[in-house]
Amino acid sequence: GESVGLHLPTLSVQEGDNSIINCAYSNSASDYFIWYKQESGKGPQFIIDIRSNMDKRQGQRVTVLLNKTVKHLSLQIAATQPGDSAVYFCAESIHNQGGKLIFGQGTELSVKP
Amino acid sequence: EPEVTQTPSHQVTQMGQEVILRCVPISNHLYFYWYRQILGQKVEFLVSFYNNEISEKSEIFDDQFSVERPDGSNFTLKIRSTKLEDSAMYFCASSAQGIGNTIYFGEGSWLTVV
């Protein structure tokens, strides 16, 4: 069964460096993936999404890579800033499952000035 | 930027009491959701709602839970008889269309059952 309370993986980077956050998803039938940022005491904030017919998508300072062969998703943040410090969650879904997102465990990103 | 708003931000309730959490989704959105996050754990799906009916629900969403869209703007989650393990942050979310469209989350309602 699940453990009570997660010990989140932590990534600590220097301001200005690039960050790479990884996620392994669980269901090979998933066809839509999203990265969310969650600051303490706040709701998940949408960052970027990607559909399964793509392997890369770029946004402003962020890039998502999807490797369906190994069920792996990554989020790259360029020139990381202190304001990027938060917990980052990947989420997966299947298009015919009524909007049900399955969230990963999260990675805590800490940016040192 | 349009946002999902939730009330209350924090509620403390006695075990066994009924609780209603309220949400105002983004105005032109058609799909509505409730998720919850127990302290220190992952965000978990509870239920999705479209066209005045539940589209999908998780095993967490048992008979103690219900959702309603009482008017054109509000979307509520009711817990009939709260248990200690219902203590969590409850997030409302909405999207313009179904999956494949961005799901926007509210700031959450923190429920503490004592």
C-alpha cells in the first residue's frame, strides 16, 4: 500500500542554471501529459502540456520531452530563477476517462540565489 | 486572467458533520472537477462533472460524497458525514472542454476534521 507522507525527490540548482525534472508515468495508454507547479499552500498551476503524438514541446523558458518507449516525461527549465522554487508534478490522462488526471509524486525544486 | 475561486479557504469541522465546499469555475468552462491532496501526498482525482452529471469518479468518491451545480456559476462538493481521514486540501478545477484541454485549478479549501 501507499506510504503515509511522501519524501519528495529534491533538486537543488543555482540561479541561472538549467533544471531538468523527470517523471515516470504509469499507463502506456495515457495520451495527454501535463506539468504543474505547486507553491506552498496553493493550487497546482499549469505550466505546459504535451499530447502523445508529439515528443517535444516548448514554451516560455520550459520544454517538455516525452519518451513513450520508456514511459518517461521530463521538464526542462532554462535559466532557473528563485521564483521557480516549488514542487513540480507531472500528470497523465487518457482521453476517454472524463478528465481524470493521475498525478506523479512530485519533485521539489530549490533554487539558490 | 480568469481563475477558479474556492470558498472557504479553511474549514474546521467535527467528525460526523456535513461539509459543503464551494467553487466558482471559470465562466465559459464546461467540465468541472474535484481533486484532493492529503498533507504531504499526491494530488488525487475525486470526480469529474459535465452536462449536469458525473462523468468519472474515483474509488475515494464513495456514497459520502456528492457534487452539485446548483446554479449557472457554482459547483459544490458535499461530504455528508466527515471522517478524520477526510482532512485534506480539496481543489476544484475546470476546463473548457474535456481531456486534452488545460485544466485550471483553484487555490484549494483546506478541510480539517477533528
